Amino acid sequence: DGCYADVSVIAGIMVDKAVYHLPLYRQHQRMLDSGVQVSRATLINWVKRGIELLTPIYKAMLKHILLSSILAMDEVPMKAGLKSKGKMKQTYFWPIYGEEDEIAFTWS
């Protein structure tokens, strides 16, 4: 409610960011090049709102996966966030796979 963007625009922005590794600043530049005037702050707010809408679905999926009698997990190390100047923190993705071919990604 109250958002000027259609859900397909928000979904497209999020897919471009997560699946195709296209940062918001590049998406913003692409929009400007196409004549679409949207601030970068607006794009960030749209992504935040999209995440808020998806969070209950993710939580329900994760809860269902954790009820599986068989689970598979993997630890995927990745650098993210700043530990200190020029140094990044070691973080981990933990994909969790359930018996009904569902997968949820946790991160710590």
C-alpha cells in the first residue's frame, strides 16, 4: 500500500540484485539511461519493503524444512561487512535442504 511501484518492478529489482548480481547503483544508472527518474534511496526502500513481504514466507519455509526427517546442510564461507579498514569479516551461508526438495539459506 502506498507504493508507486508495481510488485513486478520490485520483484525484478530483487531478482536482478540477488540472481544476476546487479547492484542497485547499476540498476539505478540503467533506469536513468532509459529515462526513468527514480532515486537510489527509493530503490533501497523498495527492496526493503520487498524483503519485509517475503520474510513470513521464508520463515514458514524454513520451519517446514526443519520438520523434515532428513536434512542436508552445507557451509559456504564468504567475506562480508567490514572488520576493520581494508579487512572484511568472515561470514557463512548455510543452505538447508529438506526432504521435499525445499531449500532455505541462513547466514551468520
